[in-house]
Amino acid sequence: MRLYQIHRRPQTRRHLPRNGVRIPIYNQTPNPDITRSPWRWRRRSATYSPHRRRPRPPQPTRLTTTREPWPHTAAPPRSAAAAASSSPAGSPLLRPPPKLGDAGLELLRRFANVDCAYELTAEELRAKVSLVDALVVRSATRVTREVFEAARGRLRVVGRAGVGIDNVDLQAATEAGCLVVNAPTANTVAAAEHAIALLAAMARNVAQADASLKAGKWQRNKYVGVSLVGKTLAIMGFGKVGSEVARRAKGLGMDIISHDPYAPVDRARAIGVDLVSFDEAISTADFISLHMPLTPSTAKLFDDETFANMKKGVRIINVARGGVVDEDALLRALDNGTVSQAALDVFTEEPPPKDSKLVHHEHVTVTPHLGASTSEAQEGVALEIAEAVLGALKGELAATAVNAPMVPAEVLSELSPYVILAEKLGRLVVQLVAGGSGIKGVKIGYSSSRDPDDLDTRVLRAMVTKGIIEPISSAFVNIVNADYVAKQRGLRISEERILLDGSPEIPIDSIQVHLANVESKFAGALSDEGDIRVEGEVKDGKPHLTLVGPFSVDVSLEGNLILCRQVDQPGIIGKVGSILGKMNVNVNFMSVGRTAPGKQAIMAIGVDEEPEKEALKLIGDIPSVEEFVFIKL
């Protein structure tokens, strides 16, 4: 681990520091994870004075410096491009991944002094963090709650030099008023290129043939490979990296399909990719490349059942997240011939055990999480994170911020139950989507007696966006990046204010969320206009679902939810309740809404536990139940 501590260096009068700034940068092996997250930014204390300067602490030992300091008269760079163009002449010095790229360091040095330390223990990190204003870390350095507590309020920014932020305790950062930023774009091409490299190396047995020849053997017949031309490649997850892999694989003459139920069809078609169902993708592909985030819904998604449904002899590449594959199941699939070969850059446990049977398997090609490990990507990450950290220290909030600015206390207190309601409605409505065309348009309606100018709905819009996007991706959404994340995913968010007569003391009467032009897995949620529609209110300080499609209900949005559409007749509530009771599922709330007596009705059931598949099947087998859906909230 390498520590860079940065102290602002006086330059001209207009560049004199208002506060001493020291930034340690902890560098470890890069991680091309796909992640981001929500929360707030701490405001300056009311007693802060720009003219009051802290005494400068003693300079720590500079363990490694490789260039002369920048002249004191040099002005801070305006951009990464400016930094690059003004760097000293000559070729950049390329260093291994543990070091932040030169361009990023040079950009930081224009603003501050940088000191380095290696291989700090957790205790040493906690001891140093109270002396610094910012940290920059790679994936192996864990910035835990204990680190934030040890900072005693001084730590202002944590920068993750890479994409994933699994190693940073975001909740603790938020509580400490510390902004967390990352570098999400610079690794994209490198990760895609590595996937293609593994694809080709696996198809032609490059690693195995290399080891054989170096062992003194000449086994041409043993290592006959397969051609890529005309083969079908299924890309599981059509995000930034997945789409770049598709472009490159098309150039190899492969037929590309992809599964990502929330990817825009038009974006896929523009590259020449067909979006298909999960089952179709795994059953027809000759090669499968994984580019999906690790979420509760994707953890060990590739298990024994999934492998059993694949085409015999399929080949698998994973440069995304190790946790999406059940490694024991993959080993069994390799042994029985279901999977012919696998190429893995990521593992559930990193580094994997030395005696891992999967790593040592004859038909497995492995690399030690090298997806982002190119000199160009490292320089790009260094610039991206340096700009983000410096911008944050100057009070700027970039789109790479992964936790949100602080909401004024009085506004947060008033809107806090509606914030919860907004996120719950977003989580509910996205789970009613069947996929296919992808979500493109979201309309949020606010019914309120307040003048629109007196109702700031930005945080509510962000929470609806958060609820819609987070369950189906690794993105973390907040008030800072909500609009950016939505735009990146082709999601158009519109808002509507519905002015009511009444007292303006209550900020919001209800929130409605509409999804247009999507297929619903629960037809009962469709409004008369064909949109998926849900509505909720805050009652006694708690979020409640009050409308599903045209059906009025009243159920608390706590725990989980079962929605059933049935013919309105006696005994249905008792039958469903009896099934759940026998399966030891506790019902905490139940409400029935109907269009007319004896016609269609919707039953909304709040449950504490997730029912087993058998319980849900029994509910679906009740003759008068036309459809049902289980929702995780």
C-alpha cells in the first residue's frame, strides 16, 4: 500500500491556501468493479473563517518521489488535458499498478505537496488519517467506519482510483460528512480489451500451449482450438464494458446477442446486437462473456441449474465480478463437459486459495484481476481521480461523486418520510417490469397543496431514480448523480405537480410513479392508459402503497409485498392467508381493492419473510387467482 500525503504549497498570493490540505493516496491492485453510491456532503462550519489558517504540521517523510517539484509560480491546471500538455518533456515513466499514474500525481502536485508511504497496516492508517484532508485508495485498501472515526471530522474527501467502491464504508463516510468520489470511465476500454484477449486465448489454448512448450513438450494435436468466426457470443450485461466488447467481437466475425432487460433496444441495435431473454442467451451461445454487476439478484446467478441449461461445450469469460459465478458449480460443469473452457480474471475470493481446483483446472485460463491493468488505463484513472479529488476539495461536486450533499436539516426532517416513500415506490415499480424494450420514460407526480416554488423535489426525484436503478444494477444513486446516471441509462425523468386545495403545512399528499411503454409482468398494475402506475402516501410517518393501476389499496411498504389479482369472491383472503401461515410466513398487512363487487380485485399482502417458491405456487394455483407477483422492498 502506498500513501501520498498532500500539503498545499504556497504559490502566488492568489493561490495561497486557506487551509492546509494533505491528501494520502493509498494504491493497491486496481479493480474494474462496476459500482457507485448515495449520500451527502458536509457543509463548512458556521465558524469557519477563510482567513484563519491552521498551523502547518511537520512534513512526513517522502518515501518515493521521482520528479522534481513543480515550480512555485506555476498556476494550477484547468483540466486533465492542460495537465498533460504542461507536463515535462519526455516519455512518461510507467510504473506497476500499486503506484498512481504520473499524470495524476503531477496534477495533485500543482495543488499540493505529495508524500508517500507503503504497506500501512489498518492501525497505521487510522493513526495517520486524523492528519489529512483527503485519501485516494485502490481496491485493496479498506476505508472502514473505524478509519472515519479515527479521522475525527478532518477527512473531507475519499477518492477511489478505479470504479468499484466496495472497500469504502459509504454510510460511515456520509455520517462523517466525507465526500466519496471514484473514476468510473477510464477503465472501460481496458476491461473490454482484456475480455477479448481472454476470449481469443481460451479459444486457441494459448496459455496451456505456452506452458506445455516451456515444459519441453511439442503437443500440436492436443491444443487444437476453435475459430471465432460465425460463433455466437452472448454478452450478459450490456453496459459500458459489455457494449465495448460487442463492438470488438463484431470485428472478429462473431454473432452477438446480449441479455440485459433494462438496456435500451435502440442502443443495442445500433451496434448490431440483439437483446434476448436470459434463457435464450445461455442456451444458444457458443461463448458467454459476463459483464453484469454483483447485486443480491446476480450473486451466484451462474449455478448448477444455469449451467445445465447451457449449450453443451460452451465457453465462459468473466472479467466482471467473481461473485456472479458459483465457482463450485462451474468446476462441476467443467468436469462433466457442459462447459468446455473458462477464462477468469475475477474470483469470489481474491486472491483465490493456492490449492484452488478451479484455478488449476486444465481447461481454465486465469489472470489475477488484470481487467484495468494497462498503462493507459492507469494514467487515465489517475487523471480522473485527481481531478475529482481536487474539485471536491475546492467545493465542486462532479458526476463521479458517489454520495450526496447534505440536505438542510429542516428540509430533511420534513421530507424524510417522503424520501423513504419515493425510493420504495421506485423499487416496487421496477419489479413490475417484464423487460423487453427497457425502461425509457418515468413520470413522477406530486400531489400537494404547496406552491411549487416552496416544494423542492430534487431529493424525491433522486430517490425514485435510486429505487428504479439500484435493484437492477450496481449503481448507487443520490441527489448528486441521479440525473447523470439516468441519462447514462437512457432514462427520461419528468415531473408533474398536482396542486390541491388544503393546508400547505403537509408538504406532499401523495407521490405517483408512471412507467410508459413497458411490458408489465403484472397486468393489474396497468392504468387505463397502458402505463404501469403506482401511488403512495405517508401515513403516521410510514410509507403506504395506496394505488396499483386502477385499484385502490392501503398497505404499509415495509418488509416485502405480494400482489394478487383475482376474481372478487368470498374466501380468497382466507385461502391465501392459510397458505402463508402453513409456510410460516408472517403477514403484517393486507388490503384488497376492487373495481366493483364480484369483478376483478387486487389483494396487497405485506410479509416479513420471502415465501418459498412452493408457497407462491400454491397461491397461483388458487382457481380465482389470475396472476400474482412477489416484490422485494
